[in-house]
Amino acid sequence: MVALAKLREPSSGALLVECKNNLRQFHGALQTYFDMHRKFPDVGQEQAPRNVAGMVVPILSDAGTLPPSASIRC
């Protein structure tokens, strides 16, 4: 909720732009990963300890589809 409150502040324009850019980078990384593997990263229950949504970041990074400059902050 804190992040949402910050986006409502008067100085939130830069934060909103940063968040949109981060989402664009992740979209591009996911699309490239799909194009390369014909599937999205698997973080299903059967692949513990990789069965959490946050694991998509290192999966995309290891695949070379997520630029090092990408931020998980939004």
C-alpha cells in the first residue's frame, strides 16, 4: 500500500514513468523468452524451490532476456 500512496503524491510523475518503463522491460523480456522457448517461465508447484512468482526475475536474467538495468521496483 505504501507504493500506491507514493504514486498519488504530487511528485509521483517520475515514479510512474519509472514503473511503466520497468513493466515494459519485463513485458519485452517475457515475450523474448516465449519466442525463444515457446513457453513462459515455469514457476509451478512441481519445481520447488523455484515455485514462487519472484523466481521469474532470475529465470529471465539467466536466459539473457532481461536487461541488467531492469528494476523490480515499481
